[in-house]
Amino acid sequence: MTIDLSTEAIAKLSPQELISTLKRVDPADPALKDVDIDVIARGIDPKKLAEDEFADLLAALGALADGGADLDLAKMDPQNFARIISRASKGQVEAVTSRPGLRERVLDEVFRRMEAHFRGDRAGATRAVVHFHLTGKSPEDLYEVVIEDATCRIGKSPTRDPRASVTLGPVEFLKLATGNASAPVLFMTGKLKVKGDLGFAAGFMSLFNIPKA
């Protein structure tokens, strides 16, 4: 059976029907050739999805991308990505970050976007290393952010001692990195913990263009 994945057809699908279709389609299906991931993103409202359905959607897109389809999260417009995260509930994000593989895919993508959205003009001569410890699994996920020479590099294996170490849950991190949470509020409520240079950590996110949903 031929699957219609034209923009018009996608617009007529319910979120549940879209997820079912993405699960069934073969990554090599020619119908995927002209599918724009932003069309899919604009047609999805997490508030209309159950917790597991939101995770199912991202997992289905990831599986298709792994199979060769041009539906990688990296291709999604920053505003669409931020909107999806902003409208996702805590339970939905927890469902995503509790799935091995999917957790890493989403967190890796957010850190990749941070690297891409770094504002070297704001950094000036700043040289600093920040470690992000993301809780919710053992051992915790660790990402290292190195800022020097007006550039930003991100890795998953620590290479240097940090100027600041930040610990928070993946839900709070995703909300923070997409402009849907305030670092001071997270800190004051105990959801974000900092060791080292507190003043630098407080202004750290100002070195990045945070997309608006």
C-alpha cells in the first residue's frame, strides 16, 4: 500500500495517525523523499499526545533518520524544536529521557544546538570549562562545554577541570536550553545545583542565542 506523506496528507492526520504512519513507513520509501521535518513539527502539539506517544514520535523520527531518511532532529528549525519542548509536559519529557538511546539522541541534539548557537561576540576573551551533570540515570550523563578563543566545543568525556559544574535533571535542562525555564528560578528552587564559580554559571546561558518558541 502506498503511503501518502505529502504536506497536505500530513496536515489531515491526527497526531496518533501520524505516529502510526511514521512507525510503518520504510526509511527507503520514496514517499519520504520530500517530507520536511518542520512540516511534521508544526503539525504536532504535545498537549494532544499521551506521555508515551510523545516519546514514540521522537523515537519514530530517530529510527527513520537512522535508516537513511532525511528526518534528523538536527534539520528541525530551532523555533519548532523549542515550541515542541515548551509544550511538552514534565511527564512527556521524562518518558523521552527514560528511554535508552532516545535520551542520548535528544540530549546530544540539544548540546549540538548550543554549540551552533554560541555567541562568540559576547564571549570576548572568556576562557572557561563547564561540566553539565544530568541526573536520572546511573552514571549521570556528563557533557563538557569548553569556551575559548570565541568558540564553543562540546564533548562527552571530561578533558579539563571545570570553572563551574552544573547538576540538574534532563527535564529542567531541556526547558532551560530551549528558553522555557529560568536558571535563577531553577537554582532558587533547588532544581539546579552549581559548584565552582556561581557568578559565571549564572550568566552562562547569555552566551548563547536561545530560540523562542
